Amino acid sequence: MYVTRRNFNLGALALALSGCTASPTGRPATTALPDDLRPVRNSAYDAWVASFQQRARAAGITDDTLRRAFQGTGYLPGVVRRDRNQTEFKRSLEDYLSIAVSDERVAQGRDARRQYASVLETLEARYGVDANIITAIWGLESFYGARRGNVPVVSATSTLAFDGRRGAFFEKQLIEALRIVQSGDITADRLVGSWAGAMGHTQFIPTSYQAFAVDFTGDGRRDIWSDDPSDALASAAAYLERNGWVRGQRWGNEVTGAASGTIIQPQENGPRFAVNQNFRVIKRYNNSDAYAIGVGHLSDRIAGRGPLVTPFPPDENGLTKDDRIALQIRLTASGFDTQGADGVIGPNSQAAIRAYQASQGLPVTGVPSPQLLDRLQ
């Protein structure tokens, strides 16, 4: 039976694309949590926890585990806010790949592939999953371990279970998180992850951790949080293998001419891709064509293959990616910092455009255009 690792929408397609805070060493930076992700008093939540603990005991969770797991935790208003404010990103495939397969992510992926070559090649032999695919998933999920998340999982899942919008789902995640602590795989204070409870280098939710996590190092613990990513990488490989990965088969490939089989074209007039069973298995990890293409293309780039051949068409504003990069460079040079020049017009670029428009007495829209690009020459 197929098991979905993440059958709830986290808004962004991956934690690694969301700019999650991490310490310079990649360790969870517990002191860097924003104020709305710190516990606040909530009497209704406290009453819910008391009631939940009775259900947890009936499910086999000990009093000692409950005491340790809930120590210092509490209601996180920021978790509820993020859950309710999720939007379906209408990001184009071109924009998504600009982030997911950036030059930085490719370069760091090649470094990570070399650094952990022995582990990754052992996993490929054991599970049949291409080592570059495992590396690419690691890169998209946590930027090779640098962005693992630092929100206490018990606080996050209990807050979402109490909130009730997806109460049954998150109560199940909370129970399994408590079982993780009870089993000794991780101490309660190190059980951290994203605001919605996805954990470690490969961002497993607690139920998927219980189903697929692997003790690769043989130390008796399935530690996907450790600075050593070995257990997490093995867990991702096991997940893919058990969900139907076909040994020796690629994820798919870009097609530029006539082709047979399953062909998809996620962006109109953009590249087309021939996809297969392994593409569908990657979507078990995150049910998005863009994500699966991102993993596949990043794995290809890590392996030394080149960029996509087919150009993407101009966007709805008539700008190509090169135009958007030029616009970002010119805005920054004019004193309106876009915080980088990747061709993706996100909130920073929109703010810079608005500031420039205001400074020039133009209508303040935040929308890029060929005319704006010409004006900045």
C-alpha cells in the first residue's frame, strides 16, 4: 500500500524553499524562533492537553513520556496563523526551478554528494534508489541539512490538534511524536521540526517516521535530526523503495521532439518531460509535478548533466528570466535592494519595485514591466 509522507499542504513545496531559520552550523537554532512561535498562555489549550493526555495514556504513552515531552511546550499562535494563511502558490515551473535548482543548490549538492559518497552509494546498492536522487531530496527538503526546522514538534502538533481544523490528523501525529520520544530515538528537547511537524534532514512527519525511518548507523536510534545525515538519507531511500521505486530507471527526462509514453508540460510553451513510475514515486514524497521535476532535474545537475534545453516563454508581464534578472540588478544598483538576482519576482523584488516607483512619482503597483526595465537603463 502506498503511504504518503506528507498528505497535508505546507504551503511552500518544501521547507528548503521557505527560508526557514537555521544556525550557521545547520543545527536547529532554538533561540532564533520568532515571537509567535514561542508558547503563550491559553487556558482552552491547557484543558485540551489534559484531556488529550488521558487518550495518550490509553494509547500506551507513559506518564514519564508525557511529562518529558510536554515540559516547556505550549500553545503556539504562529502555527495556527501559518496554517490558516496558507495559499496555493501559483509559482510558475520556471520560477520554482530557479529556486529549487539554483546554482548554489547544485554546487552544494555536488559537494554533499562527494562528502557522503560512501553512505549514498551504500544506500543505492541496498535500496536501488539513485544516490543523486537521494541527495536532491535532501537538498530540496532542508538545503542539505542547513534548514531542518527548530519548532518543538510536540508544541506544533498539539497546537494544530487543539485548533481542530485538521484535529484528528494532527492528534495522530502528536501520538506518534510521543512514541518517538518514548522509544528513545530522540530526546524531547531535540524533537524539533517545521511549524507543521515535519522533521529532520528529510522532513518526515511522525507517522512516516514510524513507518520508514532507518537506523543506518547501527547505534540503536533512528536519528534523522543528527548533524550526521546518514539515518535521514537512509530513511528517504527506504521510503522511495517501499513506495515502488524501480531500480536502474531514471525519474524521466526532458524531451525536445516526438516522444511516446507519458509526457507532461507543466508550463504552457515551456519544456516537456517524459515521466515514468519513479517520477510518480517522487510525488509520493510531495504530491506536486513541480517538486518531482525539481528533484529529478536537481539530481541530474548534481550528476553533471546540463540545464534544460527548451527555453521558458516570457511571463505574463512580457519579461523573460534574463529580463527579470536584469531588472533586479538594476534596481539594486539604483539603491532599491531586491535581496538577490535570481529572476524570481517575489516579495523582496516587489517591495523594491514599489519603492522605486514611489521615488519616481509613478503609480505604485510592484509589478515589473519592460517599460520599467527600460527606465532603469
